Amino acid sequence: MLAPGPADKRQYARNSGDVSVKLKYALPLAQVLLAISLLWASELWFKAARGTMDMPGPAPAFTLLILINAPLAPLRALWYRHVSTVWDDVTLVAAIGLLWYWVASNIYSWQEKRRVCMFSWAPLRLAGDMLAVGAGAFWIVVFVADRSAFTVESRLGVPWTVAVVSLPLAWSLVLIFFFGRDFVQCVLRR
């Protein structure tokens, strides 16, 4: 069997670059569209629940939206009480687009260099890694400390309970592993 020549390698690089560009824009777009549809479903649920319940609480669609985008939940807590509902939704959807663009950039960076997409200057890189690991640790603490959320949500069935448990746990493990690894590598390189 013949080894690939330079032209084959260039063609492969060109094709893999197309995939990364598609992923870099398709993933955030898909997540933004999902966010808009979940916000719409949440609004419909809230309007229907308002007629039958005194204090309906968050809609299951909104809870799912927050779980899918778990790293944004603490950030959203900083702005949602200070802006109108429309601006809250617009800011949340924009933040979701940026989050998933960053996720797609990290997927591409991991495939190419086995590194996360982070600042190149070491102090900022270490600070960013610590923030990401801290966000992951936050979700583990929430997972361990707030068992009531998992028992209350279990009334919606097994798939819902699996989503409520697995999404924040998956985010925390991914953030801690990849950015913790990058933090250690950055410290050892010094």
C-alpha cells in the first residue's frame, strides 16, 4: 500500500478544515435554534400553567435549556433580575451562541493540538483554566448538595431524571478534566 503523498495530505487538511469550519458555525447555530424553541415552549407552558397554578415555577423546557447550557447558569444569575424578560432571553440566547462557539473551537483545538482553546499568555491561561475548573466544581457541589431538585423532578419520569442528573455532571467532568489538564500542563511547562 502506498503512503499518502503531499497532495493527499493537503486534500485531507483542506477537507478536515471544512469540517471544523462547519462545526464551528453549525453547532452554535443549532444550539441557538434549540434555545429559542425551548424558550418558546417555556413561555407557552407558563401561559397555560398560569391559569391553573398559583406559582408554577420554572417550565420543564426552561430547566432543560439551563441544564444543556449549565456553565451559563451562574452568569445568568448576575443579569436576569436587572433586565426585562425580553432582554434576559436575548442575552441568554447570545451567551448560548458564544458558549457553543467556544465549545466548537475547543473541539477543533483538541483534535488539532490536544489542547483547549484558551489564552496564550500564561497568567490569563491559568486564570481561565481555574475559572473553568471552578465552574465544573460548582456543578459537582450543586449535584451533591441539592438532592431535593432530583427527587422533585423525578415526577416527570425516568428520561427527565436522567437528563437532570447527567447534564450538569457531564459538564462538570468535562470542564474539570480538560481545563484541569491544561492547568497542570501550563504549570509544568514553566
